[in-house]
Amino acid sequence: MSPLIDNPFGLFAVALVSLWLIGFAGYYAQKVWRPLRREEQEEFSTVQGASLTLLALIVGFTFSMSVSRYDMRKNLEESEANAIGTEFVRAQLLPGAGAAALEQALKTYLDRRIVFYGAQDAADIARIEQDEARLQSEIWAIARDSAAAQPTPVIALVVAGANDVLNAQGYVAAAWRNRIPAAAWELMAVIAAACCGLLGFGGQRFNAFLLLVVPMTISVSFLLIAEIDSPRGGLIRVAPVNLVSVAQTLGGNAPAP
């Protein structure tokens, strides 16, 4: 994904300036080429209206795609918190020191998952993912060894819970990678540029403010879509509220996400 998409305010600035300049160029293209004749105005207005309608539909569909992906990330965060909390309770079913070892591993793993949601630096994210992989191996090893030593239906619940914890992290990672396709952004950009060019080309007289209205509207739409679609960029993010709640329930001091 382009770094510009992960920087919603940068995208807004680039889109606003670019679309306004395209509208400005469209107005002067008409003056250099030839002004629209009166009998051409109606046909031109039909083409312009159809283009703006198409842009509105595509922006609306793309916004819906971003919202559905945001909701998916929120739901999976809740599911992961439930999986970790459930496995912590099941850990008490293990005999001997296995219960304490699994509980401690789950607490540490939960802390790393909370930090993951707020991480911004690529190096920090890579380090967190390495820690998570190590803790996942530790959690699975404890459950596996306990099942091998005492293969009972009760221990099988613990093994199933450990599997759910590992799967939950994988589902979250997949959801965070599930972004709006680059082709959709490119299509919106092309249609937005065409609409702004037509807007300027159909102007009877130059009005900088009116030429700014449509680019501003489109740029704000792009900003909102990018805000919702980007897991780490912008201000609208999925907060690990359920993971923090589980950490507090388990008696630990939840780290700041």
C-alpha cells in the first residue's frame, strides 16, 4: 500500500491541490481551445452530471468497504480478547507447574498484543511480532507437553484454547492487511480528476472559490476513507479496549496501547 494512503492528511493535501489545479487547467483549456457554444451546454451538463454521479457512487462504495474493514478489525480484537481470557481460565486445569507457566505466558503475550495496537515505528512492530512468535511457541509448547503427559478430555480443552489464541492473532493480522485495493484508489483518482477538469472546462467565468468547492469535497471524502481504512495512520484507529479490559481483569497493569 502506498505510504500516501497511510498518511490521510498528506493524501488530503495532495488531492486538494492536485484537483484544484486540474479544475484550473480545465478552465483555461476551454479559453485556449474554444468556449462552449450555447447549443453544446446542455449536452456538456449531461456529461458533467453523469461523471459526478459516477464519482459519488464509487466514493460511496469505497467508503462502505473501508467501514466494513474497520468493523472487522474491531470484532476480531474482541474475539482475540475473549480467546485469551478463556484460555487463561482453562490454564487452571493443567496439573502442577504447567498452570502457572501458562498463565504467566498468557499475561506477557496479552501485554505484547496491547502494545501492538498502538505501535507506529516499523522497528518496534517487528520487535513486537518477534516477541509474539516466541510467546506463541511457548504457549503451545506448554499445552502440548501437558497433553502428551496427560491426554485427557480436560487437557484437550486447554490445547483447543491455545489453538484459538494463536488463530485469533492470525485473523487480526489478516484483517489489518485487508485494505482497499490500490486499483480502487486509482479509479477514484482518475474519475475525480476528470470531474474537476470538466467542472473547470464548463465554467463561463473564472471563480477560484467555486473551482475549490468540488476538489475540497472530494479531498475530504478521500481523507475520511483513508482514515478509516488505515489501521495505523490517521486518528481513527481500533483501540484494544477489550484486551485492556482482560488484562485488568487478570490483575495486571495493562500497558499503554
